[in-house]
Amino acid sequence: MFRKSVFTLSAALPLVLLRLAGAADPLPPAAEWLPPEPIVSIEVSDPNRLLDRLLDPHTTAAIQETAAYQHYRKTPQMMEFLNGIRLFEASLGVSWETALRKLVGGGAMVAVWPNGDAVAIIDGEDADLLGRLHEMALAIAQGEAEKAGQPGRVASADYRGVTGWTFNGEEAHAILGTRFVLANRAEALRAVIDLKAEGSANLASTAHYRAAAEAAGSSPVMGYVDLATLRHLTALHNALEGTSEPLASLLFSGILESIRTSNWLALTADLHESLLYVAAVTDGEPVEEAAAFALPKSPGEGAMPNLDVPGRIAALSLYRDLHGFYAAKDDLFPERTSGLIFFENMMGIFFSGRDFTEEVLAELKPQVRLVVAEQVYDPAVGTPRVQVPAFALVFGMHRPESFMPVAEGAVQTALGLVNFTRGQQGLAGLIIDRLEHGDTRFTVAYFSTVDAKDPDDLDTQFNFRPALARVGEFLVLSSTEGLARDLIDVLTAEAAEAVEPLPGVHSLMEADATALASIARANFDQLVLNNMVEQGTSREESEAGITGLITILEHLGRARLEMGSQDGQTRLMLDIEPNLP
């Protein structure tokens, strides 16, 4: 919808193209030609900073070597596209890379307003090249219109000294020296030309836009969102009203509350060598009453750094006061009361009748960490036919000496319940054992392989060897013994280095798509089979699709997302490091 809104122009009067009007006066910033109060705008102030990386020969070579590119380059659509590029280069006498830099090198900006108007402004560096490109596009448009028997859909008109064109009777565009202006309606283009002529109130003069631009700094890409206006849209308003899902509230509290109180949102993006940086800033702070459990209580508090274990796929670190969160459940989720009562009764069984809020969750510190990692299977045990990543939760404890036996008892009860249920079904249960790793003794449960027929084709259940360990003040609940051992090592080293929380950060997530691709390769045959059954495709088609997915994952690389508050503003920072040469 956004693309259509920007590039389709339904209008009576087509306006566009101002011939170079005698002047070398520098054009003002694009924001000064745009009406105030758009819902959203995106501005690229330094395209060459991005093009240098995107057009780097190593980058293009890496893209061309991918299986997906090799497949699509032979399709009729791609062949037609490549022929169009060759015609373009021959007609203009420059390579498409050079033309791109000259046509957009001065910057670009796109904005959309609540009434549906949309305008794109692109600043080039070569007025002659822009004019020749327009003449070429005009000739093609006229030819297509005549073939369709609609020659009148390509037309021009004048407005306040500007000559404009439409190529389809809908869009309207104009050229002013090196600046190209495109609008989805003639009225929207006229508004731009009016601002050019009169210099009246514009986007650049609004307080919210100026504040967002200041927060964005010198980033080459800036997105601006008018949250005060956007919140009135029904869908977003309902989404921000809160959620009845406890897990969603636990994960996203602090962010949603901030958006509810913000006037604007600034998005920035930048490329530095192989890293893509994306950040978001709002002028609203989380509301204490609604999100107190997700907010660090003092300037030095925050989420702990993520745990880095071998084969890590993803990690999540949160600052969440679980006791405060659950104590406020009746206010946060009044419609979930009956379900939560059942949950508390179950927890009462596991924790020997202790009050789940005051005697269990109150014992846990607000730092909660999750880690997901690729498994390395013990040859003495075997390998499951479907390989599932290992995962673990790590909690800090206020009183580890007294609470650890409570946690141990709860796990023993849960394992006993699993064994009882499996026994009723005539299935083998879990064997519980105590093992050592370094100076740490921990509990592990596992299924026996005595009755396994093929150690290289074990059932899915053999992905799990649940483990419970205490490392200093930390409680480790792991799906596998191997990951528990790795976490014991990492947490021991962390204690020795006196690792501190990240001040002001309440959420930190990291993911490695390369490791996820490794899991996909290990499960390749099963993924192909599932795809054949679900999509009704042939084995060859399914194998090609899964191979393409794995290739994409391998090139996505690593990502890091950090959320918190700084200088009275809510900030989100995303770093992406793709696997490119």
C-alpha cells in the first residue's frame, strides 16, 4: 500500500517537470518543500555513503554467486530486466551504476500524509542526465499509451511557472534543475510547488520534526513518524491499548508504554564497513505504573550481557521484576483470572504449597537470560533423526543457599510427573542422576538408549537431557546436559571477571542466522519431506527451496537488538552484520 501510495498518482491535472530555470542557486532541503504533519517520512541525506557499500564489487559478486540469483537470472522476467538495463546504458551513454549515483547522489525523501497524499523528492547531481532520462521515459510512455489506444494519458500542464507531466493520467511529476519531484496526485504536487514559491509553513519548520532530526544526528538515513497522529488510526490504537497476553506484556512492556506517550519516533540507519546500524528514538518514557517491572530501578541497573556459549544461535537478556509483574496480574490481566488460578495451583504442587508470588518469584533477581544453541551429540548416546537446538534459562537468586533446594524439589516433582504420565502410556521414563563439572554438582535427567535400534536415528526425545545447576547466585535450567556444562563454564568466568549489568538497558537480544543455517542443514531431509507434504511440491523443487533458504540464512549473519532508556528518551538500537565478503 505504501509503495502504491507513493508512486500512483490519481489526479486531474498532471504537473511535473520544470526545465532548468536559469539558475545555479542551491536548492533548499527537501523537507522545506513538503507540507507539515505527514504520518511518516524517510530521508536519505547521503546516498553515496550507502551506495559505496551496496555497489562494492565484492558485494555484487557475493550476490551473483548465490543460488537464488543463479536461479532467477535465467527466468524470462530477469532476462527482460537485464535487456532493459542494457538499453538504458546504451541510450544514456553511462553505466547504470554511474547513472544511479548521478541521479540520486544529492539525497532523497519520501513522505505520506493522513489524507493519502504521497510525495517523493530526489536530488541528483547532473541536470542534463536527468533531462535525457526523462525524455527517454517520455518516449516509452507515449509509445505504450498509443499502443493501448489512450494517447491522452501522457500529458503536460503548467502551474506557477512549472511544467509538469503525467505518464498514466494518475501520477504527477516535475523536474526542477537536478531535483525530481513525484506525487501520487496532482494536488499533492501543487502543494509542493506552492511551498517552493511561498516558503510558508513546512515539514522542516515543525517542532516535532526538528526534535526528531536532532535526535537522529548525522545519520545518512532518517525516518520520521508522527506518533501523535498515527495513534488515532484504529489498528495501531487497539494494538497500543495493551495486551491480554501475559508473555507479550512481559516481553514488550516498556516499549509499548513509551509509544503510547510519544509525539514522534525517529529511525536512523547507517552502514559502516560490514555492519548495518539501525536505531529508534522516541520522546516518551515508559509509564512507571504500567511498566515498573520492566524498568531498572536505579541508573546503574539493567539487563546483564548475553551469555556466549559455543554454537549459540540466539540469546535474550531481560530486566524484568517477575515478582512485581505477577503481583500486578489482576490489574494487568483481569480477564485471565481463572486461568492464572489454575496456573498457581499447578505451581503450588511443584513448589510444595509455597506461595508462588511471595515465596518463589520474590526469590529471583530481575535479570533473566535465555540462550539457544546448536547441540553437539555424544557419540556414546547417538544422534536423533530430527535435531532440536538446546535452550536454557538462567535466573539470578537473592538467597541461593535457601532457594536452590526449593528449585531442586520443584524440578524433581516435574520430572516425576513426566515419568508418571509416560508410565501410564507404557513408555520409558527419565533417569535422574547427579553429575559434576568442575566444582559444580548438577542434576541431569535422560532417556536410556538400551532399546534404541539405530544410534544414528534416535527418536526426537533424545534431544533432551534436562539439567538443573547452581553457579554462584545463578540458577540454570537447561534442556540438555551439554548446554548446562557450557553455562557453568561461562557463568564461572563471568563471576571471576565481575561482569556488570548494562545500565538503563531492559532488553537485549542477539541472533546468529549462520548457526540457524547449520541446524537447517542438519535437518535438511526432514525439511524437504515436510515441504513436499505441506506444499505438494516435487523433491527437486523442495530441495531447491530449502537450499535457497539455507543460503539466505548463511548470508544474513548476526544481529543485536538493544532496548532501554537514555537521557529521558526511549532508545532501540539494532546492529546487523551480514556475511558478505
